[in-house]
Amino acid sequence: MRYHEIDGIRGFAALAVLFCHMIVTPFGHLEPILNPGFLLINGTLAVQIFFVLSGDALSARFFATGDYHVVDRLLIKRYFRLTFLIFISSLCIFALKFFDLDFHLVAARQTNNELLAAYLPQAPDFDAMLNYALAGVYVNYPFNSDADFYASLPTAYNPVFWSMALELSGSLLIFLFLYAYPRLKNPHSILLFLCGCSFLLFTSYAGFFLGLYFGYCRHQGKLDSWQNSKRWQHISMLILIGLTAVSGLLFSHLGRGAIVLLAALFVFLFYTNNAFLRLFRGPFARWLGALSFPLYAIHFAVLISATSVMIVWSVDHGGLTPLRMAAISSSSIVLSLMLAFLVQRIEAPYLRFIDKIATFALKR
């Protein structure tokens, strides 16, 4: 069972990450008006929304069918599903550095951008890249602090993949729960307990269990009652508008725990508001959803190459005016979308291949 709103929300979340990295990362220190807390460019919130959606998406088909083979297939494919684009992205960035096509360090010096300057200052190393793409990306970040994350930037071939360690380990926790689910006497209470414990102990993992809880509630028909309430439709719309309006002031001052809860709140509001359900089930949102992981994977390569060379050129030819910054960000966003479309075409036959491998393995 596939719920298209999950794909649609994921697509818009990926777009928010793209906006954040193409608007705030290169120019946020120059134009403070570009507040990274604003909802549409809040990359941190978008990643937490990804985690909530993963918990729901990975459990949806099992809740619909009760078939253990669904979980078996997901378990077999999960590492290979994630690693392919991590490798492709890391290889692209290695090639950019190898052929001296990464201009982010020059752009960082010209604009005094400390964040750009922290990205991959060392010479390219194929073995280090391969180790990062196949293993290191999954073990470097699961329980690390923000300080540890920034310390890792010089060696991370694609620092936006800090979330993959959580994505893979969080997925395994979801599968473990699903295997135990038919034997649980009171899954509702246990799920709430897991949500609370994960929030208190390992905050980011709470998103996976909250998403799993939403999937369970859908399976039990509990989301339908919210969707059928006319009063809730008005209330939820007002809440969404209010949160969006104050997001620039609110989100910049929140810790990780509050952002996890807000991510879950947004997903719940999207799931229960019929107007947003129609939006996220629409063709454009689903197209974005299909591009979401390729877009997430490839846009950092654009940032350190095309975006940075445009910054360097602008500084050398009259300076970075607001109009030029807007043009650079817009061009980078469009280029990222185009490359994501190409990467998706490369990824599609690979996904069919690992699906066949999973089928073969289970038949054996």
C-alpha cells in the first residue's frame, strides 16, 4: 500500500533542504534577512520530517497486509537503497575535487563564509571517499553532538548525509518493532512508550517512532475521524498558517527536541487536513517526491561547484548584489532539479535490480 501524501510531503521537505543550502548556506551571513528558521528554508526541520515520514512509509505496507515478507524485502534492500546514491554523490564530489572544479574554498575566502570554508579542504582521496560512502557515513553521526558534526565537515564527502546514520539505524528499529508487532498485547501503549523513551534518550529517533505511530493510527482508522471533522479542518489550517507566519522568529530559538515535536506536528496536520492532502497527493508533489532522494544527494555537488563559481565570478565583477545573489540561488536550484532528474533515471534500473535480488533471496 502506497500513500501518496508521504511522497508529496517528502518532496516539499527535500525542496526546503535545497532552498536552505542554496540560499542560506552561501549568503545567510551576508543577508541576515534570509532567516534559516523560516519554514520554507528550514533544513533542520525538513530532515526531522524525513525521519517521521520514514517511520510511516516503512510500516505502511505491513500494516495494510500483515505480511512479514514485506518487512523482509525492506530489510534486505535498505542498505543498498541508501548506499547507491551516497556513493554516486560522493564519487561526483571526488571527481570535482580531483579535476579542481570545486570552487567553494575560493568563494569562502572571498565572502568570509566559515561554513563553506569547512567543507572538504583536503586533497581528494579515493580510498577515503569509498570508505565514507560504503561505511563511514553510517557510523560517524548517530549519537554525535552538533560540535561533532561540524568537526566532521573536513572529511565528509557529502555533509548533508549526516542524516543517513540515523536513517539506517532508525529503519532497523522500525523493522524490529514490526517483527514483534503481531505478538504484542497492547501495541498502542507500547508505541507511545517507545516514542517517549526515544525522545528522552535519543531525541532524533523519536521521529521514526512517531511516524510509525501515525501509520498505526491510520491502520486503525483513527486519522479518518480527524479528516472527517469540519471543525478540525478549520482549526488545523489556522494552526498551519500561524506556524508558518511565526516560523522565522520561532524555529531559530528551538532545540532539537522541540524541532522533532514540531516535525511530528506538521506531519499530523498535513495528514489530517484535506486541503493539504489534496496538495501532497497531486502530480507536482508526487513528482517532487520521486526526485526527493536524488535531489537530496546531488545538490551539494552543485553548491561546491556551479554555485561557488558564480559567487567567485560575481565578486570579481562588481560584487555580490542582492539581485546577483538571488540569481545565483535560483540558477543553483534549477540546476539541482535538472541533475536530480538525471540521477533519478540512473537510479531507477538499479532499484529494479535490487528488488529482483530481494525476490531471489527470499525465494531461496
